[in-house]
Amino acid sequence: MLNYLADALLLLGGFFAFSGSLGILRFPDFFSRLHPAGTSDTLGQLLILGGLSLRVLLDSPDAGLSVGKLIAISLLLFITTPASTHAISRVAHLAGLKPWTGEANNDGEATDE
């Protein structure tokens, strides 16, 4: 039963990582692209590392050091990914980058300003 849970965590984590990468490609501007880059990446890596930890425990019960390393990596990424996303968006805002509003110009086309 735990094998299926580990596989489900790995697949779900891969799905979130893939959907986040699609969001980066599909969203129109820098600020809206940061959202899937930060949230989907964080959730995807937590699920993947959780599945890997469970898989390591199932394959070798005395692998506490490996699981500890995976937990440490997960905590590090859980803290640094949202912080770096926030720092990047703040620098972009201070540099004068305007968010996309979706307003149309006189030609009927959407503008980036």
C-alpha cells in the first residue's frame, strides 16, 4: 500500500512541476509568470521529495540518513523558493516593470504597458 502512496506522490509532484512550467509559458507577463514558478515548483518539489523519502524507507529501512538529507533539502527549498520569488518580483517592481493589465490600445491589440 505504501508503494502506491509513494508512486502517487511522485506522479502528483511531477504533474505540479509540469503544470507550473506550462504556466510559465502561457502567462502574459513577468509578474504572472512568477506565480506558477514559485507555487507549483514548491508544491511539486515537496511532493516529489516526499515520495522519494517514502520510497527510500520502503527499499531500505535503515536509510535514515538518506531520508534526513531529503527532508533537509525539502525544507531548504520550501523556504528559499518563495523568498527568491518575492525578491525577484520586488526588484522588478523597483526597476519600473509594470504588470500587464490586459487593456487594449487604439488598434484593438493588447498592450504590455
